[in-house]
Amino acid sequence: MYLRIRVCIAILIFISLHNLYADTISNIFLNEVIVKDSFLDTKKKTTVQSMEIIAKNYIQKRFSGNIINSIEDVAGVHSMDIGSGFSKPVIRGMAFNRIAVVENNIKQEGQQWGADHGLEIDALNVENITIHKGPGALLYGSDAMGGVIEINEKVIPFEDIFFGEFFAAAKSVNESVGASLMIGLKKNNWYSQLRYTEHRFGDYKIPTDTIIYLTQKIPIYNGRLKNTAGKENNISWLLKYRKERTSLQLQISDVYQKTGFFPGAHGIPDLSRVEDDGDSRNIDYPYSFVNHLKAIINGKYSFDNVIFSADVSFQNNHREEISLFHSHYPGQTAPQKDPDKELEFRLNTYQSIMKGVILSGDNVRHTIGVDVQSQNNEIGGYSFLLPQYDRVTLGGFIIGEYKLSSTLNLQGGVRYDIGRIRAEGYDDKYLYEYLISQGYESSMADNYQTRSYDVDKSYKSLSGAVGISWIPFNNHSFKFNIGRSFRLPGVNELASNGVHHGTFRHEQGDPNIKQEEGWQFDFSYDYTGEYIGFSVSPFLNRYSNYIYLRPTGEWSVLPHAGQIYRYTGCKAMLVGGELTGYLKLPMNFRYELAADYVYTRNEDEKLPLAFSPQPALRQTLSFEKSGFNIYVQSHIIGVQKRIARNEDITKSASLWHGGVSYELPFKKYKAELILSARNIFNVRYYNHLSFYRKMEIPEPGRSFNLMLKIPFKAKI
């Protein structure tokens, strides 16, 4: 029994330790032979889950305005595009509150339930990323049941130095221009880094002159999607102290984004609203803005065989949607204050994580941790979609790693979570008066005016996972992982009740809906040779309760709302996998392949799940020598015929991308100039995951991206 507990405990220790030693080089001296290996590479080999480590240089060479688009070449990762250059992550067919984005051990907390809400993270302030494919609930809680995008801790220089980086970028498809400046200082035990980033972009171009929504043709003037311009301003500051056994870090960041909504995608399409206004860079009504303030304190202290860490954070996510006041009900007057504020959400999140890592010799590691989070969301505006709510969660976990031999690792763990969600009821007096005027009985009108009931729900669940990693021979490795995870329902799934303009439907929660629960199975085989390598990673996920939006067939009494879509639980299955490979060719050429496929099924209704990604195949041929790199990529997107109700079949497409980069001498340093092109042949194609797919709005057309990176440093 004790041995089994030790085995279950070890996985978190292994994961936790990377934050202390991430990206360092381990040197082992054996009879004057020095063996060197990257910690992150070792972690990838020995952890039991499928994962990818993305370097900073990779992100910058593929930078396209946001962090998700910059990593979507990774097999199994897709972007759910929401227009204006912003995206949400999709991993193995799962998105929204099922994917956790983690920075400095803290989950990013915004309005991630919304298909039209992006990530508030500065992509240029990222050193490197670890993508965990599969459930990460043991370490990060219920919102990580589909995967984790982990922004790794910044690498601190060993020598005392003043250094920095200037980064400038331009993009043709929306005429964006941006710049980012970072300066850092390392002196004795102190390290500080400051970064400021700013982007400005116009209406983006699409390769069509007409779109169709609800059988109505809507013209696209000058090939630009009107009112998709925007701007972004980001600032972050990091201060770190490290001495012997102690490490203390403070990071403060503020991200501001303001973007327009295509007028035909907000409310009922109106031809007069999409006419060209002569200015492709203005932000007109309707538009949204979001400001995300985040402060994180990370502390570590080590003594003997124990490492103790504490992470404390505060986040404020303030989002508003602004639209000229319009009423669906006769007699409704505009508010005296902020009359054009349609929706407002103010989410405050407090989180604290405490962990203890116990090292028992060279073969056994134990981690015990507690994770506490408290949220409060306030609302405003003349429309209603979500009620005001409070959410509190508490989780305790035990995870570990047991090294059975030099080639065989066993990892596992258990976690117990409890959570409580309380939402305030909301009555719509204007709806009551409207229904009476339409001839409804007062009893029916009284029933419908209650848009949201009081909700007070508690949840609890035990989750766990166990897996092995085996390296039987050099260059060969096997992994197998099995786990059970769960997810608390979001307040939108419990208590929403209103017209969600961005998704063109009346969305309604169910206060009696149960939490999501399921089992995940993951296997992978990797071969990494000197000249050739490949990896195959199949997976199978089965859920006894999976929450989705179901068309009810009931007609909404709300004006201009159409059919009601209600959040409902079902039995579901997701199965698929990724295939990757590389081949080193003569004369410094290299060939790479990345393919993925996901099959989804609603077991109750015998239909696919909504937002199932299209299969994809990417083939890249590159040449690199003496600071010069050039690549060309074939990107084949498969057809998506397996669709849920209210979805359209998305056709296949064949795209070509390319890029070239060159290191330029810049005084004592090497600047880098990067030129890339996306969708070179301006192909008209659709993304089945796109926010605008329902309106048959194609993806952006041909785009040329120019980037310049200039590093600088001086010893002090």
C-alpha cells in the first residue's frame, strides 16, 4: 500500500521541479566524461503525457499577431479564430473552459467561455511554451481536462548584464504595424525585466466580394471585412531575487485590446451597416474592449530534501461590448449613463497554490499541494446574457514519480476538488411588458420574465492518473497514460439566458446540469535518430457527461432570437491522434511532417460534437546554414463532413506558406530579419472552428509578414 502511494505521488514533483531548473543544462561527470542534456528535452522524454516544447525563436518566426496562431503548426493544436486577428486554443478537439493557459503556475482567467473572446497575453513576452496534450487536471484543476498551454518561466542570465531586445513587425493582410521593446538587468542576486508592446491594425482582407447569411447576400467592399480594425497595448514587469536556497518573483502585466465587430455579425445583418465608410483603420460601432490586469508572486525555498513553493495571484478581467442603443421591446429607454454599453463583465480572480516537494533519494519524489481560487463576476449593460456570480474552488493533490530503472518511469497521482457556484437571479421587466403587449397571459409573461434563477450549487470529485514512460533502447521511447478527470460547469452553462449576438442564437443554461466527467487514454511511440525520426500519438477520451449546446426546437419568446439552444449533458467520445516526423537531407535540407485527426461523437444523439476540427497535414521543407534559413510549407486541410446540428460542411483546402530569415551583423550582435508569407496563392477557404464560419466568411487572404529583431547587451 505504501509503495502504491509513493508511486501515485511522484508526477507533480517531476512537473514542479521544472519551474526551479527549467531550461538549464545538467552536467554529469563520470570518469572525466561529460554528458549534457537539456532539462526540457529530458522532461519531454520521461513525462508520461504527450507534450511539445516550443522555443521562443519558433514563435517569433511564425508570429502572426497572437500566440495561438503562432503555434498552430503543432500537430493536435488548432486555433478557433474570432476575427480581428485573435484566436482561442483547441487541443485534440477541446476548447473553451477545457483548456488551461498557464503563466508562472497561474491559470489565465478571463471570459474564456465565449467563442468571441480571445486570450489576453502578449505573445512577444513568451520565452518558450510547453503544450500538454491531454488532461492536466491533476496539477491545474478542472479547467484543464482537455490540455494545458504552459508559458514557461523566463531564463535568468548567470552573469551580471544589461540586455534587451527590440522587435518590429508588419502584416499586409490587415496593414498591421507593431513594435515591442524589452530591457533587462541582472545584478548579483537581482533580476528585472520590462517589456512594452503595441499593435495597430486595420480591417483585414478576405478573398471574396460576397458572403451569405440566412440566404441573404452581403457585399464585401474592397475585399475588406468592415470594422475589424483594432489595437493592442501590453506592458509587463518582472522582478526576481534568487540566492542559494531562496527564490522570490513578482510579475505584473496589463493587456488592453480594442477591436471592432463586423456589423453583419452583431445582431441581424443589415446591408446599410456594411457599406464602405472610406476608412479601413477606424473602430466603429459595434466594438469590444478588454483590459486584463494580472499580478503574480512566486516564492520557493529549499532545504535538505524538501522544496517548498507558494504562488499567489490577482487578476482583473474587464470586458465591454459597445453598440448603439437598440431596443427589442417597445418603450424601453436608453440608460442615462453609458447608454451604448450593451454588455459588461468584470471578473476578479484570487488564487493561491502551495506545494511541497519531498526528494526521497534519487528514485522517488513526492509532491503534496493545495490550490484555492475565488472569483467574483459583476455585470452591466442594457442587454442580459449572464448573471452576476461568485465561484470558489479548493483542490488538494498528491502526485509523484517512481523510477523503476534507468529506462522505466512510473508516474501517477490523485486530486480531490470541491467547488461552489452562486449566481444571482435576474428579472426582465421589459420582457414582461413586451409579452403582455403581444397578448400573452400574465402568468406566462411572469414566468418568462425571469431570465435567470438564483443558483447555489456545490460540486466535488476525485480525479487521478497513472502512466509509464519506457526507453527500452537508444532513440526509442514509449508512453502510456490513463486518467480520470472532471470539470465544474461554467456559469454560462448553468445560468445564461439571452441572445448571444456573436453566435446568432438564444443560449440558455440549465441550473440542474451535472459536472463533466470522463476517462482519457493516451499512448505514444517516438523514434529520434540522427537523420530520421517520427512519433505517433493516438488517444481515446470517453465522457459519461459532456456539456454541449443542444438545439431544443423551442422558439424563443425574445424578439429576433430564433431557436433556443440549451446547455445539455451527454455521453461523448473523442478519438484520434497525431503523426509527426523529420528527415535530415543532404546539403543542410530538412523535411518535416505533422498530421492530426479527431473523431467526435455524441453517443446519445449519434451525431458529431460541434466545433470538431478538420484533419490537417503539414509538410515543410527547410534549408539552414550560417544564420540563413528558408522554408516552404504545404498545408492540406481536410473536409469536415461530420457536423453537429446547425453546422455546415466545411470543404477541404490546399494552402502554401513560406518564409526566409537571415541574421544580420549589428555592431557586436546579430539582428534577425524575418519575411514570411501565408496563403501565398490567396486561396478562399474556411476554418470549421472560426467564429465567423456560420456567416460563410472565409479566412484571411494572402499575407506578407515582415519582422525585425535586434538584441543588445552589455556586461556590468
